[in-house]
Amino acid sequence: METTRTATLCAANKACAFNANCTSEPVATMTACAFLFKPTSAVVPDASGLDAISKGAYVLAEPIEVGLKKKPQAVIIATGSEVQLALKAQALLAERKIAVRVVSMPSTTTFDRQSVAYKVAVLPPGIPRIAVEMGSTDGWWKYGVAAVVGIDTYGESAPAPVLFEHFGFTPRNVADTY
């Protein structure tokens, strides 16, 4: 049975997140932000991850989670439904013994405001980075990515699975981008 979560808008331009009881509470006062959950198999963080989410980006999966006991050799950055694709690509790369960290970045604006130390902890320097965005690739280059699996065109129409394949939104293509 699928569960549904709903969000409420907090007053006074405060960002909201869900606590363990799935009620909203303010987590920041600088800007408004919304976390929208859709009825898919998207990764939904538990309450322990809310602090990291409030920073705009966080490490979602390390190589150890796919059986590799070594430091990341690459980072895949994704947001929203693209996170599932990044996790599947991570698993494929693990089969090739390539250790990959998956970073979920729900808010680039919020992440950009974090300390340099936090940003370096999430996106370590000196290793390749790939972003996955089922939209424009423009905003990802500032994170030092070597490639973005994204869309910079307009006007395609077909069933979603056909478009995903056409634009390379498959675990194999993301893994092969490394």
C-alpha cells in the first residue's frame, strides 16, 4: 500500500520540513521552500535526514551501501525523481568496482549558501562529478561537473519511457557517462 504525504505552508516565509510525526515545523527563516512528494517510488527521507535536507544538498548514498569498501571515485548529483536513476547508476558502477557517492540536491540556492567546509564535505574536490537533471543543464556546471545528463531542447512528445530512453535517462547511460 502506498502512503501519501502532504505539505503545509508555514506562515511568515519560513521553510518547513516534516518531523517524525509528519507534522510541519519551521527549519529556517531566510527563504520559503517546499518539499513536494509525488505518488511514485521516489526516495523519501526519514526524519533523521531533515537537517541535511535543510542544507540544500546531502550525501544520500555512499559506496559502502552497494558493497564497495572504498572512498568515492566519482559523485552523481541528482534531485527529485532523478535520484532513483542516480542510485541505479551507482549500483551498475559498483558492478564495475567503481565507487560512487550519490548526492541529492533538492535546492541549489540553499546549498550555495552553506559553508565551504560543508560544500566540500558533500562534493569532495578532485573526483569526477556528473549531474542528472530532466531539465536544463545550465545550473549544474558551477559544481564542477564533467557532464550533465539533461535536456537542453524543447518540443519532444511521446510516452515517458520512450522519452527517457531518447534523452538518455537510463541507469546504463548515466553509468556510461562516467
